[in-house]
Amino acid sequence: MQISSAIFDCSAPDLGACPDESLPEFAFIGRSNVGKSSLLNTLAGVERLARVSPTPGFTKLINFFKMGKTWRLVDLPGYGYAEGSRKHVSQFNRAVANYLRHRPNLCCVFLLIDSGLEPQPIDLEFVQWLASQALPFVIVFTKTDRGTPEAVAANIAAFKERIAGWFEQLPEIFQCSSTTGHGRSELLGVIAKIVDAGPAVSEPAAPAAPPVPEVEPPFRIQVRAGQAREKDPRAKKNLKGARPW
């Protein structure tokens, strides 16, 4: 896929403020500090299209970028950490949930996972939530250049093993590096295939069991000393319990 132009379209605080639904959209989300902004810039081929910040959780709005006037790249706020008050954090996360559930032209969610870490409970829960919503998504392991090939492979294998029982067939899994550009053509290939074939080809990863009843996304933000932090998911053993944002 060749991207003739990549421009910022708009930012939206909620679903109602999103742009028109005339273009297919591809949303990127992951834990804060997963390297999302760097990956988006690499995909677009524009160094500063999405702002890269040293502050985890910097992205707080839903940001839309128009790619070649044919599709939109959507930068969603990361989960797990954010600066701000409890009220504002709650609003941001509710907006993300509404976007993911109700945006009719959303074709695929790209879930970013840090390849340098062992499976994190919050990432596993988000995979489970995406599957329960029957949302089409792929998994992208980032920062593959930062660890040894053996460590990266071990972390990916462990993650796949943890989620294997939730699916009849695992979602597609990719590896990438914003530093080396590895994986860029594969991710753009996923987008090109969907755009070329039309929205009907976008199929959600099939869960192994009937979808669970709709619940809120499984993360609560805990605020201390002016900072919002993820409540340790290990504090509750039942992943199916509702943990509203």
C-alpha cells in the first residue's frame, strides 16, 4: 500500500464528535508506553504525524488522521495510565468504549502489545473484552528490536498460550519495530486488503464460546496524588466481572 498523503483530520472527545462515517477506519490501541505514536508515524511515513511524548498516557482524545483520502488511521488513548482527574479519565475511557462498540465504519482494531514484557493481566483482559464484543482485531507486538530474539519469541509464545483457549482460531499476530521499520508492510497489507475488498470482508476473531453479556471495558483507573493509575487487575480473580472505566 502506498500512502500518497497523511494529514491530521480532527480530535474527538466522544463518539458524537467523531468525523463523518464516509471512510473506513483502523484504530490503534494499547497500554500506555507501548510505542503507539511511534508506530503510527512509521506506518504513515510522516515523522511527527502523531505526537510522541515521554509522558505515558499523553493521548487523551480520539485522534483521526486521513490517509490518502481513502481511509482513516485512528489513535485511541492508551489504557493503564493517564494524567488527570478521575472524572476526566472516566470520560476518556467511556468515549473509547463507545467508539469501539458503535462506530459503524470501524474495520479493524490493532491491539499493540509490548514484546519485551511477559503477558500482562491488563492486556489479557482487553483481548478478552474485544472478543466478547465480537470486534475484528489483530494483535501487534511492538519494540521487537529492543530484546533478544529468544526473549521476544518466548513472550509472544506465552501470550498466545494464555489466550488460545478463548478462540477457535487465534486472531492474526504481527511483530513490528518503529526503529527498524520491521512489520510496516505487513500491517499496511492488512489495511489494504480490507479497504480493497470493502467492509464486508472484516471478520471478528471467533470466540471459542458464545460471547459473554456486554460489560464495560475491564479497567478501572485509580487516582492518587493527582495521577491516575491502573488498579492492579490481579486484585480480582474473576476476569468476567465488570470493571467499568
